[in-house]
Amino acid sequence: MLLEGKKGLIIGVANKHSIAWAIAQSAAGQGAQLSFNYQNERLRENVEELVATLPGAKAFPCDVADDAQILALMQNVEKQTGRIDFLIHSIAFAPREELTGQFVNTTRQGFATALDVSAYSLVAVTRAAIPLMTEGGSVVTLTYLGAERVVPHYNVMGVAKAALEATVRYLAHDLGPKNIRVNAISAGPIKTLAARGVSGISKMVDHHREFAPLRRATEQGEVGDTALFLVSPLGRGITGEVIYVDGGYHILGSLASAD
């Protein structure tokens, strides 16, 4: 029971296929008491049905694009659990039209939206969570290889994930003296609700399965267990890192698929 007595907040569950839900299952399985958000009323029923399966868990409304809602979320969590020991940030969004065609055609508004929701939100929710991390803590976010390499159709989301990874490093530097660790997991392509907005996601998963060294698609549970490691005492010496959970795909050169 690596997380017995620990309390966590998981932001970004949309349905049972969400990476955030896989993380929740791994954490709850090791004894953590969890709180969640739901973005809007449309997602509320899905999230609350899942949350009801975990003893002592509760969900609260919060759209991370609204600082007032973030503050209200933290106030609700504080009333519910008193403190938090870890925070999971599993959020990304760009308008669908920005994820087709060429990156050069990215609109100003689409760029701003992607960076705000996918990268700045980590700053906003972490800052709001600091007062609740009275005994130190761990923050984990989700990124993707498109942050450092060109992935067809990933477009502005690649730029947003690059900003997110830089954000992890700067937050790790700021919060280290408070014994708060900040890390990212770079997962292979997974067919989540958010990923469906990326044109060709099914082909990406198939390609990954064919060429990744482990010759299989990335599973949500693999990401969940890595997050468990990072928020548990086992990861106590790690901060500012990007850990890849992609079956080794990121080690391949551009011509590796030709072998």
C-alpha cells in the first residue's frame, strides 16, 4: 500500500478510457483517497459514475481555463480532505481544425487556446494547490513525443506540449525547496477522448504497435503505474523529468521503420 494515508487530486478524467482514470485506479489500488474535477455538466455524469466506484472519492466542477473555478476546486478539496499529497494534471485541448492540415496555418486564437489549456493550466492548478501541499507533494502531468519531434497532424499541440515540458522544469526548480516534485510522463499514442481530435490517431497507434521496441501499443494501465511510482515514496528523488512510457518508441531514429 504505497499510498496508504495519502490524498490526491486528479484533474482530467472524462470517461473510463481516460489516462487520468487509469492513474486513479493505480493510486486508489495502493490506498490513496482521491478527489476529482469534471469540466462541465456534459461530463459530470460520466465522472461521478466512475468516482462512485472509489471509496471516499468525490468530484467537483472545474474548468481549468477559469482561475475562479480553480480556486473553488481547491477550496472544495480542502474541505473534503484537508490537504493533498499529489496532483495529477491530465489535460490538453486544441480546436479540431488546428489538428488537420499544415502547422503554418495555425490561427492566433487556436494557438492561444492550445497553450492556455494544455500548458498554462499546469501553472494555474499547481499554484492553487501549493497551500494544500502542507507536507510536500508530487505533481505529474502528461505529455507526448510530439513535443520534441514533428508528428503529422499534431501541429499546435506539439508546441503546447513543448511548453508544458519546459513548464515542468521551471516549476520543479521553484517548488523543490518546498519538497514538491514536478514531473511529466510522455505516453505513447492512446485512443482517449482527447486524442480522437488528432487526425489519424488510429494509424499512429498501429504504427507504434508495429515499430516500438516492445511491439505493442501503449496501455493506459502502464501510464497509471508509472504515475503511481512518481507520486509514491519510490519516486522521492525525481523531479523536473520527462519519463517515457511508450514501449521504447522514442529511442528510434527516423529511418528505424525501414529496417
